[in-house]
Amino acid sequence: MASGYVAAVFLGQSSFEHSIAAPWFGLPAFSAWPGLDLSAAWGHLPLLLAFAMAMMASAIENTGNIMLVQQISTRNFHRVSYDKIQSGLYCDGLSKVLAALLGTAVPSTYCDNLPLVEITGAASRRIGVCGAAILLVLAFMPKVSGIVLDMPGPVIGGFLIVMAALLFHAGVGLVSLTRLNNQHGLILGLSLAVGLVAGSGSFFPGMFPKNLNPLLQNSIAMGGFTAFFLSTVAHLMPKRGFSGVFRPDKAELPALLALIAEHKKRLGLTQKEFNALTLCCEEIFCYMSEAETNDRERSMTLRVSRREDGWFTEMVCGHQMDDVNNFIMPDSFFKATPEELNHLGLILFTQFAKDVKHIEISGYSYISFLI
């Protein structure tokens, strides 16, 4: 930033009117509060939709940011804690509501500094606390705000180039966390294309009323709406699959195996694939049943669907347990403990199943895998 200011001075593109007039210390300007307008009209609807989609996009972005920062900053990282994601989204939503009521800039989380965390290895929570304290102090230093306001346009452009590059790097890393298929690629590509066209202002120009411009010329809103619509259509499209609900009791195992056998032909399973799916479902069902408490009124759900890359299976129960990916093969079966031998089935399960994920949120466990 200093070199940018020096270059701007030599090129005659600098102006320090804000920083010279501002005092070193002072209170923030409270006179700019716009107040609350409770009137509603149809002209507000496009703006409301644009803000709603922007907030939804922000929530999705924050979810990815919290996932990434857990992966980067946690020692011996095993899996994402979705309970922490819940807490982060609650905090972010509360800060947005307070910012809207006070008429100030809406806060958000940014992933452009996550690559810096990974590069430097500085991931202590105390750094975040110190950063928040510094920002709080700077709010009462108008001179610093004036220096930022006087920043020349080319210097801001230089910052934006670096931020865009880091954001692209972090975004690609977030997308690569999930196995992408052709359907995901189509949704991602169309949403990006619609967002770029909308941001350029060439989205069917002159065909819609001007009061729709806040929506139709907003790249985030239009790209988000496209992704939301296409994802909803993809979710509602008929799929070859089945589902069943069982009690978390091993006595229900024959009924689960019978349900899979009943739909073998419908899913197009070969005998080898059918055996692998049956053994994997049996192992996870028994593992979930063993981890169940004395409350036998809860249920366990099995969902199997055919996808382009295999047979996606998800099992859901209303209690938590150890991560299914945590168990490793013992060094020697002759010296293995009874507990290690008891988990041998789960170790073999991870050899047959692909893309195994164990998610826990709000007291529920979701174990999914691909055959």
C-alpha cells in the first residue's frame, strides 16, 4: 500500500483531503443512521429478492469458509465439525441483523486470507481476538479511515487483483472438497455464466422494468438463483432408488437385507456389487445399533440411489458415535486387542466403500458412502 501511495504521488493521482481533515482520535459519525422505513410496496420486491439471495449466498460462503478454516487450522484434522458451523452461522446471522438495524455495512467472512493461514501456519485463535481488538480501536481513529478513503483507484485495483486471485484459489479448494460429477459441473458452469452475464448488464436489456434491475443486474443474486433452481430440479428429478426406516436393533437386520434384495434388479446391481452393498449396509447398521443408547424408540433411515458414478448410500440415526474413518488395521492380528478385532468389520468396510463421509449435526449422525 505504501509503494502504491508513493507511485500515485509521483503520477499526480493522489489526494489526501480526508486524511488531512480528519483528527487522530474521535467518535464514529452516528449522524449517518438512515432510520427505519416500514412502508412496503411492490417496487421493493426485486430488491428484497436480491438481498435474500445475497444473504443465502453469504451463508453458503460462510459455511465453506468455516469448513476450510477447520481443515487448515486444526491439528490432526479428521472431519468437519458441523456443530461449529452451526454456531458460526448463528453468529454471522446475528451480526447481519444488528448491522441492518444500525444502518451500517453488513459484515461478512472472507476466505482470501485462508491461504495466508495455510502458508504461514499461524492459526491461533488469539490472532483473531487481537485482530478484532485492533479493528475496534481503529473505529475510533478517523485519521486511519481517512487514509483508506484517500486510497487511489489504481492502488485499490492492485489490492482487488490479489484478493481475487486468493479468492479463486480458496474457491477451487472448496469445490474440490466434494466429488464433482457431470450434474454438479453443469450447475456450476451455468450459474457462473448467468452471474457474469447479469453483472455485465446485458441480461435481456430493455425487456424488463427498471425496478427489476437490482435483481437482474446483480451477479450474486442471479447466479445464486440459477444454482438454487437447478439444484432443486436435480433433487426433485426421479431417481432409481429406495429408502426404508428401521428400529436401531439388530433384530431388524433381516428386514434391511430383504429390502436391498428386493430392489436389486431395479438398481441394476451385479452379484458382486450387490454383495458389496449388502455387506457395507450390514456393517454400518450393526455399528449404529451398537452405539445406540437404551432409547429404542428412535429410528434409523436407509437411502440408496443410483448415480452416474455408482450407488450412493446414506444411513441416518438420531445419536452420535465415533467417526467410522478413525479405525485402522492393527499391526499384528496376534497382538491385537479385543476392541481392535471388534472393529475389523469397519476397517474392511472402508476398503469396499468409496467416498466415506461421517457427519454429525444437532445430535444426528449421517454416514454416506459410494459403491
